[in-house]
Amino acid sequence: MYTLGDLVQMKKQHACGTNRFEVVRLGMDIRIKCMGCGHAVLLPRREFEKKLKKKLVLADQVVAADEPYYQTLQKGPNQTNF
Ligand SMILES: [Zn+2]
């Protein structure tokens, strides 16, 4: 289960050396955004699940102020789970 705004770690780090990505779109394809450089990547869901290592921070626990590239707005306790 993933929620928009979750921070995840992939099996392979991004080219910039950071391995912390924000889930910015959920659907047939999943878009993740590198928290080191802001670069976004679109992956088919199956590939995302294959490349995912673990979930780092749940969306409602992200401190957006510490993540300059974080874009998902905090939606409070009623945010939609996918
Ligand atoms: Zn990066």
C-alpha cells in the first residue's frame, strides 16, 4: 500500500547519489520524485514494486520543511489511501 507523499527507498539510488523518493502520482504508472535533485521518474506499477526497497517515511509523517523538493500537500488524517 502506498500513499501519495510517502518517501520510499529504491534498490538503486538516483544518479545524484540520493536514495529517497517521494511518491507523487499513483495509478497504472507511478511517478516518483528524487528528494536530492527534484528529478521525477515515471515507472509502470509492476516495475516500481520490483525496484522498491522499502518505505522510509509515511506521507503524514514527512516533515515537508526538511525536504526542499517535496510537493505533496499535507492533507491531514483524512487523506485518501490507494
Ligand atoms: Zn536525484
